[in-house]
Amino acid sequence: HTLLELLARRPDRTCVIGMGASADLRIELAARGSLLAYGYLERATAPGQMSAAETHERLLAASPRYAARQRPPS
């Protein structure tokens, strides 16, 4: 709750990453505008970390703004 509140105060200028066994908060923070999301390349170093590929896929599903940036311009 505290991290989401922090992000809500300055959604365009803040990097917030949650820690812990649940990856859901990490995705939610990034989907709501946190400027940084972490995904490991080779192996997790802490509980709840996702691979960069899984982070990318989950962000595509959770954030229309993120997904729109992935499409090539028409």
C-alpha cells in the first residue's frame, strides 16, 4: 500500500520496485507508471524476481501504455 501511494504522488517521475515473494506488486507498480522494472537475464537472485521475458509479457498484458510502446509506428 505504501509503495502504491508513493507512486501515486509522482507517477511520471518515480522509480519504485517492490521486493518479496510476490511478483504481482512489481508488475502493478510498473503498469501504474514506475519508471523502472527489473527482470533477470540468467537466474533470480531473490524471491519473487521474474525473468526479463516474463516481466515483459506480464507488462504487455497489464499496461496498455507499455504495450503501445512495443508496436512499430504505422
